[in-house]
Amino acid sequence: MSNRGRKKGSIGEKSREQLLTIAAAQFATNGFYETKISTIVKDAGLTQPTFYLYFKSKEAIFKELTTIFKNSLLNLTEDSLLDSGLKEEMIKQEIQGKVGAIFRFFRENPHLTKIGFFLSEESEAIKKMLAHAISMNLAQEQRDGYFHQHLKMDVVAEIVVGIMERLTVSRLFTGLSDPEELAEEMVELLLFGMQVQH
Amino acid sequence: MSNRGRKKGSIGEKSREQLLTIAAAQFATNGFYETKISTIVKDAGLTQPTFYLYFKSKEAIFKELTTIFKNSLLNLTEDSLLDSGLKEEMIKQEIQGKVGAIFRFFRENPHLTKIGFFLSEESEAIKKMLAHAISMNLAQEQRDGYFHQHLKMDVVAEIVVGIMERLTVSRLFTGLSDPEELAEEMVELLLFGMQVQH
Amino acid sequence: MSNRGRKKGSIGEKSREQLLTIAAAQFATNGFYETKISTIVKDAGLTQPTFYLYFKSKEAIFKELTTIFKNSLLNLTEDSLLDSGLKEEMIKQEIQGKVGAIFRFFRENPHLTKIGFFLSEESEAIKKMLAHAISMNLAQEQRDGYFHQHLKMDVVAEIVVGIMERLTVSRLFTGLSDPEELAEEMVELLLFGMQVQH
Amino acid sequence: MSNRGRKKGSIGEKSREQLLTIAAAQFATNGFYETKISTIVKDAGLTQPTFYLYFKSKEAIFKELTTIFKNSLLNLTEDSLLDSGLKEEMIKQEIQGKVGAIFRFFRENPHLTKIGFFLSEESEAIKKMLAHAISMNLAQEQRDGYFHQHLKMDVVAEIVVGIMERLTVSRLFTGLSDPEELAEEMVELLLFGMQVQH
DNA sequence: TATGAATGAGCGTTCATTCAT
DNA sequence: CATGAATGAACGCTCATTCAT
């Protein structure tokens, strides 16, 4: 992506990576507008023109970070259809595993997540993308008879995404819960509901 | 809030209200930084110095809008504890009603909602506040035996907020669903879960 | 032209005129690129943002100056067709008068002339425009039998413009000749030629 | 000129020539300021530091191109005094030949001509130089009785230069006329004038 | 003979805010 | 209650030029 033929390990590539990392941190912490190119390069021990050696503009580096996040998330959600014919007890485990993987990715990449999931103008589109992948999965399982027929899986998928984004901010990034806990609590609730059945 | 002795209905008060309304629309549409004082006053048929007659700064008017949203939401969630001793079948109705009321408020105040729930630096605090109110309610009902004992109600409350924010953006503001539908789908899912019980 | 409703004589209009005048001088002296907004406003006793109160950009003020020159020149060349049926001896007087008027305009507006005739990207178009007006005139007189039939008047018109631009720079702006002299020398040569006829 | 001992045909000399040619094209097309060193070297398949191996600065290469033009033009106008004692009919042929040679040179070197005759800060001086050479010639012929005594040959020389520069831009570079046509039209007009003599 | 990497110096432009009236 | 006019303080970006290899 606009690598201009530089090789991995070259000093230029190092500067570029550094700028990306520092920019991610600053964008995540201060937002797009309060992040200044001057601060990014200062943190990298470089000067302003050098920034423009590697990125076309402030918008461009932000967009590149967004794209990195989007692609990583895409990789995580690909090939994730459940096998048909699972035993009922296994469904929870399966779903929980996938949800946990996403939470883990978020915790390991908090800056990218903040950018791609919350700050970018593409955030809505990215969430839509995630919701769509989830929706495909759930619909299959619904056809397989695991889930109630009356549920609208596109809405349920949005609900799932909403839960994940909120828990990520309020419990994951704060360190109050870890990915596995959150996955378990969330899936438990979604599968079996809150209400005691008499 | 900083009304400086102006009377309702006075011409100054009209300008002030106008500025608030126009600013809300612009902030909601373009975000804080892409909203320019120059544009707000132009839309209001006023000049820039006039703006500073009514508001201390750009931050101040934004904060005022945030506060309006927060207080309205606070009013909605006050006095909302469920009565103990409800019949099981009524719980769903009760909760659905409250959730529906919030969705209705969001739909009727989309600009304020965008600002207070999504754009403001206070947004997190406001969601925390809402989650807390919900948590109080749910905990009471849990103590009353309606909900499973193993559920951590603070986490559940965050989940509820997460669902509401996502559905608001993806289905309510887009016109795909109306408040009652959303309330029903969401509460149904939360109370009874997705999985068919054999 | 982007006057924003300011009235003549208002203080804002004064600032605007001042900026135009100073900018014209600087552009004429240093060219477009070596002219700095910072210098223009300093000369006007103003600050940089003020410049943008009156002009959209550096390009815009330059273009405005070009347009002023073009329109003035257009006014000079309008309604300038010679009357048919002039006595032969009068033709020289007539043409000389018109040429002299243009030289006078150039001498009185050296900065604008430098910009519109030499520095602007529109300069070629402006000269074309002038050449066209001249060509129309000469062609008429040719039809009236005053000028040799074999002359291509579009080429002759370009020749006339070339003479004027060069004499303007080398003799008019240097003070070596005055408009009337130049007009006389130029017209004399063009009408009767250099060569002694035996 | 600053050849630093490089031999013709050496690889360095090839790069240098290439840079000169490409720079000439870009300067002629885009002007001095809109021509970027980065673009020149990219077109030459080289890098920026290499440029400074051959030229001290952007100004330096531009000046070198100007000088090349000036010297070529100088060669053209040297030893060009007309012989005294020409037959009247031959004068036109002689002058036309010289003027045609200059037009031919301009057409064959359009980039250099644009630079040296129109873009360079030396352009005025170069035109002055050309005008002077022409003036010398004309004065001699005037003394020989070929031209009217009342003509000021320094002014006439400027007129000749003005005609040439305008026709070069408007008719030669556009392909509307060729050097011989232009020379003929121009000299015919200058020698015999426009007006029909009754 | 060449380049990968970097920078000094500067410029146009924007915008929230204020002063004087 | 309102405005015409102005500005302080930045910020993104560009480009010719150079250092080290």
C-alpha cells in the first residue's frame, strides 16, 4: 500500500512503521482533529517533511490505519461458518470461541480498534460488515433449527455488534473483564435469556 | 443555564434558541470540528459577534447541548423502578414500555442524541449513567427472583445500553424500525434467549 | 465582484482597494510566485487573515487584477471602428489617436498592464482579444480600399500587438518615449514603410 | 560551462544532457516555479541528489538554458551586416533571409526560445541585444540611403523584435505559419507599408 | 556515478474570538 | 440587540537541497 518499493527491514520502512504506530496511538487518544502531524513526527524523532515521504496526508495515514483494522477484522470473520450437525451443547462453545477471538483481537489492538470501530467515518460501514458476517452465521444456525424461527437475524446481528462495542469500551479496555469472561457472559445471555422460566 | 436574565419570548431568547437548534443540527451532521461558528450564524441570519452574546465559546454551546440531552435522559429514567410483586407475564410489558420510551425519545431528538450519546466527550459518562439506572432496576428484579441469580447485572446493563445505541443508529435513525418494534425484539431476546430449548 | 455588499467609502472597502493596489504593485514588480501574502498585508498595515476577508486566495486576487485590466482594455477598444469615407490624410490621424490612447492607458496603469499583458496565464488570450479588435478595424479599411489587398489582416493585427507590447516595455515604461511619439512612429512606419521608393 | 572535466559520451555527460533537455521542456511548458526538480529527475529516471551532481541549483540549470539560447542567437546575428552597394531589389531578399533564419531557429528550438525569450529574467536583456544588432544593420542601410532618414533606427529595431516575438508565439509555435511566410509578410510590411499610395 | 533518507525554511490558509461602534 | 472589521495562533503541506553511504 504505497510502499514505494521499500523493503522490509530497510530504515525507511522502519520510519514508516514507527509513524503508523505513533499515529495510531495519538489518533486513538486524542481523536483525528486534536492529533497534529507535528506531534507525531516529534514523537518519532523526525521532522514534518519526512512524514510526507511516507504518507500523502493526515487523512491518508488515518485511512490506512482504518484499512488495517478493517482487513484484520475481515480475516477474523472469514471462514467462520459453524458446521451443521453440531450437538446442541457445542453451539455455545463454538460461538463463544469466535466472540472471544474478536474480543482478544480488540484487546490486543486497542488503538486500531478505537480508530476503526469508533473514530473513522468508515466505522459504521465496518460494523455493518461485521454484522453481516454474523447475520450469515446465525441465519444458517436458525435454518438448522437451533434458534427460534421468529428471530430476525439481521436485527440480532446488530444487537450482537452493539453488545460487543459497548463491552469493549466499558469492560475490556478498562481491564474490568477479559475476553473470555465477556464472551461467556454475552453468549450465555443471548442464548438462554435472563428470565427464570417457571 | 447562562440565561442572563433574558425573558422567554424576548427577541434575544429567540436568537439563542435558534442558535441552539441550528448548532445541534450541524454538530450532529458534521461533528464538532467540521462545524464552524461562521456557518451556524449564517444559517441563523446573524453575525459572529452575536454568537458570543449568547454563548461563551464553541465548546460552551456544544456542552450545553450535551447537558440538555443528559437531563432529558435523566428525567426519562427517574422513578422507573418496577413495582415488586408483578406477575411474570407483566415484566416483559413493563420493561418493553420503558425501553420503548427511550427509543421514542431518541427518535424525536436525533440531533441531541447524536451529540450526547455519540459525539460528546461526556458520552461515555452518560452511557454509564444510563447503564447504572438500568442496573439498579435489573438488580431489584433479580432479587425479586425474576432473573437468574448468576447474571452480573452491571454487565447486563452495559449490554442493554450497547444494544440500544447500535439499534438506534442502524435501525431507528435509518427508519428501518420503529421504537416499539425495536423494544419488543430486544426485550424478547434478552428475556428468553435465542436458543430453542429441547 | 465578490463585494459582499460593502459600500463604497466604507472602511472595509478601503482596505480591499488598498490590498488590490499593493498587490498589483508587488505582482508587477516581483511576479506571482515571489509575491507573498505576508508582504502584501504588511504593506497594508493589516494581518494575514484580513486578506482572506476580501479575497478567496492569492490566485483570486491576481485573477481579479487581470480581469480589471482586461475589462479596461475592452472598453478602450469598443466602438472604435473607423468611419468609412475618411479622407486619406485622416486615416493616419485616426489610427494614431487610437494607438496613442492605448499607450496612454498602459503608461497610466503600468502595474495592471504588467499583470494582464505579461504575467497572467490569460495574457495570450487578452492579446488575442486585442488583436481581434484591431483585425476587424483593419479589414474594414482594407475593404474600403485604403490598404493593400494582399495583406492578411489577422497577421497584421498580431504584428501591431507585438509592436505595442515591445515598445511599451522598452520605451514607454522606461520613460524613453511618450505615448504620442510612439504612436506616431509606429503608425508612420506601418502605413508608409521604411524603404525609400525611387 | 561547468563541465567539470567530463568527456563527451561518458555516462555522466549523457545524464547531464538528458537533464538539460527534460528541464527545458518542463520549464517551457510549466514555467520556472511550476517546474519541480523532483519531476525533472523522475522523467530522467534519476534521483534528486544526482541532479545536484550536475547542476548547482534549480536557478543554475535554468540560467544555463538561458545562456545556451543567448549564445545561439548571438551566433545567428553575428557577421550579418549587409554589404553596401546592394541593388534595391536585393535588400528585401537579404533582410528576409536573415529574419527567416531567426524564425527557423525559434521553430527548431521552441523550448529554449520560450525560456530565453519569454521566461528568463534575462529575456529583456536578450531582446535588447537582438534589437541592438538589428539596429546596427538598419542604421548602416539608412546611411546607405535605402531607408528614410527620419526613422529612428533604435525604435525601429525594437519594433522588429516586437513583431518577431509576437509572431513566434501566435503563428510560428501554433503551426499557423512557417518561418519563410512570416519573414516575407513582416518584411514586406516594414519596407513598403500598408497604405495604398495614390 | 548514484541513491535512500531526511530536513530547513517557509507559505497559504483557517477559525474561534474580540474590539469598537 | 447587533455588526463591520480585524486578529492571534496555529496547522498542513511543499520543495529545494544535503548527508551518509
